[in-house]
Amino acid sequence: MNLYNDASLVMIPSAIKDGKLYNLKPKPKPISTELVTNGDFRTDSDWTKYYAGDNNSITIANGVLSFDSNTNQNVQQTISSSNLNGFYKITYTITSYTRGNSHFLLGGGSNIYLGFETGTYTKYVQGGGNTNNFVIYGGIYGQGGQLSIDNISVVEVDQLPADFTFNRGSNLSASRVDVNGLIEKGRENLLTYSNDFSNGVWNYQSGGSATGSQIGYDGSNNAWLINQTTGGYVTYQNKTFNGVFNFSAYVKAGTIDEIQIDFLSLQTINYGRFNLTSGTDISSFNIIDKNITDVGEGWYRISITADVSSTLYVRIGSITTAGNFYIQDVQVEKGLVATDYIESGATTGKAGILEDLPRLDYSGGASCPSLLLEPTRTNLMPYSELFYEDSSNNRFNYRVTTVENSVISPSGNLNATSLIENSTTDTHVMRNTVSITQNLTYTFSVFAKLKSGDRYLRLNLGNANIMATFNLINKTVVNTNNAEANIEEFGNDWVRLSVTGTPTSSTNDDFDLRFINSNTDTDYYTGDGTSGFYVWGIQVEQGNYSTSYIPTYGTSVTRSTDRNLVLDLSDSGVDGKSVTHFFHFTNNKSLVRESSAINVRLSSNVNNLGSVRIYRSSTNAKRLAVVFQDINGNFSIPGANTSTDEVKILVKRNWTTKLINVFINGVKITNPTSDLFNTWHRIELEGTGSTININEYAVFPKTLTDSECIALTTI
């Protein structure tokens, strides 16, 4: 028996894109044949072109539709549909993209933007109800586009998909554990036109120039030959950066084999100089790290990392010699190391966990992901991946030496730091001083791994009276004082250590990573000069538990709440009367909630009356509970509590008999009757109240039998 055949909606987190979490069901079914003529653009026919004054800006040739203009332009045709308000599936491929807010209109409806990178797209829309015109715009509002499109198709379907539209925030601060068990962050190439040196964004001094179509490090013809007429920097972009940044480029010697890359401001210069014949770094100034990597055929990837302030230029070239060199794929990104190259055009290039991208999380080595929803948190530690002493930024090392970028971190990059005690008889401490508010609860966490020796690692939160000591050999908590402690295992012997407490001292408090002699359980001892730890990803957040890692590179950063996942299920055939809702939660940890806000609500409107909620229902409720509130605002029927880390919850309701049941992990918990509830055809999911992980959600437009409910909820 496959119960999911009877479900109206099934969400098993697997597909995400464009700020949406895509559900497996419902899947719209085609109810028409192809409505577009010549959608593969094999001939220059069937499309009417509107040039808006630029008569050479649109071409249909070689199987693609191309726009190239600085003004509005579009092509259109009349589709053969009689339902002006119907639902449509539109698929297309962007074969090249440089610029433009390209979009389409169907029947005079809303603008649907095509996308800003190459790839094949599928979008579902409702017709505007005014005309049968299907219009493709290369640009909008006086700004033209430069792109090519192929294989566009329009088919009428029976319904729109019921997918969750996602909203978290406007930065790349969120992270997740990916399918490889690594912590994935948002990444951004902050340069524009990162491999187009002819567009005017890149500047050239003293008559320098660039010639394209050169053979690149990747075997393509995408490299450039930079011609430098005099000694001095030749190629640069005007940019402003503040914080920790990595600047990288693929380069190859021409007649010039000594190249320097740098950040330049009015205050200072941060540079690295490299020899492209010997493959060595020559010199550097005021940087955290530098690297040169041989990628074959005379090509190298060179990079520098610096803590920069008010950068005015990002520059590359020889400081002494006229001549030429080859260059490809330049990138500036936040962080300590160069990551995989991201192409950019008129806008910066982005990858990884983007602003509103749902997070499919594989924590704990899960083979199937869950949807991670969390409350707002701020990492108050301004430099989450820097550990060397910098008193100007309130970092202090006492009898501890650091080596940056010394081992692979939980992110999969070579950006973790080693902390090694010296041989002094005293304490051995790495300290950050952070501004906090007295009598509020904070959680201090760090990723750590034993390097050598058998020392314990102690986290002091705010002051010496709030602490937890950890044994990284057997991965256990040794002791605590005025604190809650947690240790979470990651791959390759990495663990995340956290301590939670309520500081009562001054608003500028010390957060210590303190070495402890495991034989005496004291922090005052004679060091051996070799014992130490690898550390990465330090975080201080106001709250009762640690949330997912928030990277910072010079200032505190806030990750916004995961929210606005709301669906009206009536379009999917669920009227909310006789109905069954099934949820599978993982990582249902025992924790103090963030607030009384919901995690899940089944209702007919935006309020709690006549609804059922799943959340941590009180300050004493450490795990999820099912709570019913009738149309009069009363909690008229009993709810149900959960008690395990993994939990399956099912709520079913029979409109005729008024019977409401809750099943948890294969057991029927409640069996009341009531007619004081509205229809449950609306579902809301969010992380505002506390962290949740949803592995699966399904809704059935009927009440399942008890045996079916037990089968669905049995762990």
C-alpha cells in the first residue's frame, strides 16, 4: 500500500531554486499541446520584433533568439489558447547572459523574470486575462539586455504547483551542512565582469590594453592577454571593501613573469608578489596569507588574503616591467581562502546558500536532507575565522601561537587555524573581548579538533565563572560551571563545542579558549611547546542554544528568520474539512524556545483561532508539542507532547463525526471530538519560535484509517 498516491501534497526536501522549496506533489498536468510556434528559433519567422529605436538589437539566427541593446526591445506572438486566465508551464534555456532585466508577459499579466545566468528554467504562471499575447522582453524601463534564448515552450496545465515560497533575508549569512557533511556558506564574487576585460569596468594605465580569445587554463578560449606599456600596475577596478577578503586570479607568464596583486587604499597597501616562471611567491606586505598553485600548462592561480579597510582599487600587473601576461577568472570574495571561481557580469556572481534559498540540511550524517528553519540570530564575534593576536580588534593570545590556514576546516577549505601552547609555566589562552548585555543569556561556540597532546579545551563565556571543559579525545564534556554545555560531532574528528550561560559582569566581556592540563584539571601549568588544537568558526550569539554557523569577516552579522512558507491547499484539492496532516521532524532536540511564535500552524486564516499548532508551547516545553485552540480562543481539547529527537506527528480530523486524532511515533495519543474548529486548508512553516528540521510533510484530503496512521508514524 502506497499511501502517498492518495496524498494531495507531498514535501520531501530535495529540490530548491529561486527562493522556492519544490514539493513532489501536486505536479501540474498538461491539458494542451505546444502553444508556441517556432520556439526553437530554427527560422526567423513567427515572432514579431519591436526594436524601440534600435533596429539591429534583435536577431533570430543559428537556433537562438538574441537581444543586444541599451533600450527596451521585445518579441511576441499570439498563442492559440482560449483560456486567458489559465495556468501555464513555460520552459526555456538561456544560452548566454551578460546583462538585462529580461522577462516575459503572458496575456498582460505580471512581469516574470527569466533569470540572470545561463541554464534551463521552468516557470508556472497564470495568464493575465487580457490578451493571448506572449511577449519576451530583452530589457525593461529603458535598460536593454544582452542575452540569448533557445527552446522556449508554453503549455497549458490543470493547476499551478503548490510550492513553498521562501524568505530569510538580504545577505549571505546563512549556512547548512551539505550532502558531504561540510558546512556550506553563501559565496559571492564581488567583482563585476570578472572575466571580461573589454567592457570599461576594468581600467588600464599608460595605454595598457586587453586582447581576448586566448587559450585559458581550462582549455577554453576565454583567457585574455594583458598588454602593459610601462612598469606599474596595468589592470584595476575601483572598489570599496572593508573586512577580510581573498583576491585571486588565474595568470600565466607572457613576456612578463613577475606579477603583483593588491588591495590599495589611502591608508595602506596589501599585496602579494609572485614569479610565474618558478611558481613561487616573492614578497608580500600587510596580508594574512598568500598562495600560488600550479594548474598546468604554465598557468597558476595566485591569491592573497588581507584584512582591508576602505579599499579604493583592486589591482594586478607588473610593478617593474613593460610587456604582457595572460589572465582569466578574477575573483574577490569574503573569507580566508580562494574558493571555486564564480563568473560575474554586470552584477556580482553568487553561489552556495543564497539570500532566500531554503536550506536542505544533512546534519548528523543524514542520507536524506531535512528543511532547516531557524530564528534570527547574530554572531557578535566580528572575525569568526581569525585567531591571531590583534589588539585593535580585541583579540589577545596569551602564551599561545597561531598558524592560519593550516588544516582543512569543516567547510572543506584549508582555512582552519592551529593553536599551540608555548613552554611557559602559566595559563595558555586565546581570548576575544565582545560587547554584550548583562543578564542576558548567550551561547559561545567553536569548531575544534585535537592537534597533538592530551589537553582539554575550556570555553569561558563572559567570565571565568561560566565555563565548560571538553575532552576532544573521547569527545565528552568534562565539567561545567553555571552553564549548559554541548558537543556535536562533525566529520574528520571535528566537533562543535558550545557553552550557554548568563553573564552578570560588564558589557565588554572576555570569551576564552583556554588550555587545561588533563592530569590536574587546571589551566596553570608548564607547557610543552607542541600540544594544541585546530579551531575554526567561532560564534557568540544571544540565545539559549547554538544555531547554524554565521560567518563574519570584520563585523557582526545577522541571519534573519526562516519564514513565510505559507500555502493555501485548497487549490490542491484540500478543503480542510476531513483531512490528515503528517509531519516527520528530525533533530527535535531538547532546547529552550526562542519565543512563543509558531513552527507549524494548520488553519483557515492568519490567526490561531480554530487552529492546530506544532511548536514549543511554553517556556518549560523543551520539545515540540501539538496544541489545539478553538474558535473561542480556548484550549478545549488536549494536546500532545513529544519526547524524542526524531518524531513523526499525524493530525487527522473527520468533519462529520467531529473526531480529532493525534498520532505520535506509531501511537494514538488523543481521541476527542469537537466542532469548534475552522477548516485546516492553510499550512504555515517557520523557524521564528525555535529551530526545527522537517524531513517530510504530506497532506491527505480525507481521514486515513487508524492502521494507516500508525503505519505512517512508526519510526
